[in-house]
Amino acid sequence: MTLLLILSWLWPLLLAPLVLQPRRHWLVALAPLPALATALWIPAGTRIELPWLLIGATLGLDTPGRIFLGFTALLWLVAAVHAIRALRDSPHAGRFYLFFLLAMAGNLWLIVALDLASFYTGFALMGLASYGLVIHDGQRESLRAGKVYLILTLLGETTLFMALVLIAHQTGSLAPSASALAALDDLAIGLLILGLAVKAGLMPLHVWLPLAHPAAPVPASAVLSGTMIKAALLGWLRFLPLGALALPHWGWLLVLAGLITAILAPLIGLIQTNPKVVLAYSSVAKMGFMTLALGMLLIEPALAPVGVLALAFYAGHHALTKGGLFLGVGLRHTSGHQPMILAGLSLLVLVMIGVPLTGGAIAKDELKPVLETLDWVWLSAGLGLAAVVTALLMARFLWLMWQTAPHPEPGYRLAGTAWGLLIGVILVLPLVVALGGGVKLGWTTNLDRLAIALALGLPVLLAALQRPGTLDGMLDRIPPGDLLEALRPLPPLWRWSQRWMRCRWLVWRERLLGPRRDWIDRQWHATRASSVERRMARWLVAGTLWIGLLLLIGLMVIPR
């Protein structure tokens, strides 16, 4: 049991240097297997102490951690199988697999880490290694996306490090219990929320997501959007004092930030033409929805036992479905079985928007007790609007997929089979879990909102079919990385203001000091000369002392 918990994250780390050789690329697919076995066989509540690791590590699985480990390992496995074929002809495939395994190791490590030091180490390893995935092809846009990603990642990790140090200090433990977390002050909680908000992609810290996803290869985009951004949610669930006390001010902040993100992100995504960018904005919106639900748990601590498991289940549903959609984008371009690919993508879209009897409907139904605990009309209206625009966004994605011209390549049979099995798990597993646990199947979940989305989307679809190009003027009006484009004029403006201030300073200096310039120069040279003399005097004293010390040492070591 101890060995399996350690191998769940250490095994990818050990394989990382081996995959640099082309004949060993297939080892990538073996890396997630110990983690998947750990999630399936090791019971929740397992905990081991490793005093020799870092400054003393605690590894284990609680129930949310087991859910996170299961869907994370499964998606990394399917993405690895896809990557083996997708990057077979790439000259830098070995480098990609190296960063891929390092990011995988960090992602799996932070899930089984129950102490602060191990969580941060895994989180930092995952974040820094993902930079190599974003800039893999070396194109100009990829390098720009990597630069934005790296800057925000380092800022987020620095903030998170300060938060974890404060948590350790205020709780007196590197593996604090839920009751001990009640001692946290607002500074520690604020830094924890801010540090993880970057990885979660909350607005306005989301700008790296729509830039990184189109830049990274498809397997990297699948795990970036599917599993890595969920690390932020796991960190909040593990280190915020959920259920221990009410924090309404922080809860309100998360509710508002989540609701704004869940509404604005799909609206921006609707006018994008790159399918991966559309999916990126969809991920931002879904993380906003999960953040909103987390805020409700901070407002009403009594909901924590139900809400934490519901959030973990929802995160698993979104991770597998979104990862499947990204992998489907790659197969739409390269696979030879296009009718099956389009059918699979259509099923995943239905799951994502929460059609009844799908995992999306069941996951949202599980969160209903959390979202409806407070009778806020404005919140219900906001959530309804978010659901409608999300459904329209996924319809937009499916339209782009139907318009995509494929270029089939041989050798994608194994990748397509793994993708098909993933879709089977997405369709069947939630139903099995729901029926086995007595959970409602969500017969009517989202029906009203889907009807509204259909009523809004059909006229637009008919207009696009009858008059192609009618809406082209709206497309890509807001480029990926929206806020960065708005801030693009600031650096030139700053440089111009610096030059203007320098010119003004030279003019005023000449006006004020011109008549006394000769006297100032004489005083400056005299002062400099005296300072040089004082420095030489100090060197003379210091040199004399050193010579005396060397003579003393020589007298001591000379044999008598």
C-alpha cells in the first residue's frame, strides 16, 4: 500500500529521462498506471508518514482525493496514448514527453499530498513543466503564450507559497486538520484564494488559458484544461476551513467572481473561430461555476460534507468530458473515421451542457442543495444565464467541428480506440455511480435552460445557413487573451512617458542649474577627490591589518 502510493507520482518521474530516446516513447503510456491502480484499490482514509521525504511528508487519500486521482490518472492515460501517435513525426517528441511526464508527476503528487510542502512541490513541478508543453512547437504565438503563462504561473506560485507558509505557522502543522484550519486569518485565506485563482483561470487572471490551449499540442491541451486547472479546486477544498466556520465575506467574493466568470467567458468564446480557444473559454466558465459553489460552502459551513463531494464529482465530470473534447479536436483533423468522430463529439457536447440522464445533469443535480440553499433571485437568474450561454458556446464549438476539413493520417486506430473507451466511461460511469448511491438521475435538470438556448440559437443557425458570412464581422473581434489585447498600448505609452519626462527634466535642469554649472562641477570634483582619498586611506589600513594577520599565521605554522 505504501509503495503504491509513492509510485503513483514517483513512477512518471522515474520514466521521464528514459522517454528522451525514440525507441522508449511508448513508456509514456505506462506512467499513469500506478496512480490509476491506487485510485481503484487503495481505500479512502489511507494515510502514511514519510519523514525522509522533503521536511516530512504525509501522503494519503481522502474521499475527494480518491475521486481526483481516479479521473486525473485516467485522462493522463488516454492523452498519453494519443500523444504517442500525434507526436510520432515531431523532431522534438522526446522533449515533449519529458515535460509531459514531469507535469504528470507533479499533478499526481499534489493529489496524494496531505501536507503543505508536498502539495506545493507537486504544484510547482506541474506548473513549471507545463511551460515546456505550451511552447513545444517554438512558433511566435506559442512563445508569447508561454511567456504569459510563465509570468502568471510564477506570480501564482509565489503567492501560494506565502499562503502555505502562513497556514503552517498559524496552525502549527504541515498537515493541518480541518479543525486546525479554523485558526487561519484573512491574510492567509486571501493569499490562498489569490494564488490558486491563477491556475483556476478566474477572471481577470484567466488570460493564459485561451492563449496556451491553441499553442499546446492536443494531448497537452486535454490535460491542461481537464486536470491541471482542477488542482486549484483541490487546494481550496483541502486548505480552506470548509465546514469549520462561516466566512461570508470570502464566500461572497468567490460567488461574485465565479458568477462573472461563468457569464462573461462564454460570451467571449462565442465569437471565436478556433475550436480550442472556444473550449478554453468553456473551461474558464466551468471553473467559475465551481468557484461559485465553493463560495456557497464558505457562506454556509453546514453544507460542506455534501458540497465537497459534489464538487469533486462535478470536477471529475468536467475533466473527463473536456479532455475528451480536446482529444476529439485532434482526431477530427487526423482520424480516418470521421462519422464516428463527429458522433463522439456530439455526445460529449450533450454531456457538457447537461442533457438529462448524462453525467453533466447528474453532477449539476448533486450541486443543487448547495446552489439553492439561499433564496437569491439574482443568483438563480445569473446561473440560468450562465447555463444558456454555455449551451450556446458548445453549439458554436460543434458547428466549428462540422465545418472543419479533416486530413486523415494512418496510425490513429489505437488513439481513436482509447478515445472511444473514454467516452464510454463518461456515459456509463456517472449512471452507475448514481444508481449505486441512490442519486437522482436529473430527469428535468437544465431542460428549461436548454429550451431557451435552443430558441436563441436556432434563428442564428438559420441565418448562418441561408446567408453565409452574415455574422463574420463579429468573429474574432475580441482576440484570445482579451484583457492582454486591451493592455497592449500600455508598454509603448509607458516608454513614451519616460522619454517625455526625461526631456522635461533636462530642460528644467538647464534652466535652474545653468548659471551655477561651473561652481557645481568644481564642488563635485572636489568631493569625489576627497572620497577617493578616504577610500585609499581605508585600503591602506585594511592592507596593513591583512599583512599583520598573514605574518601572525605564518609564525604559528612555522615549526619550532
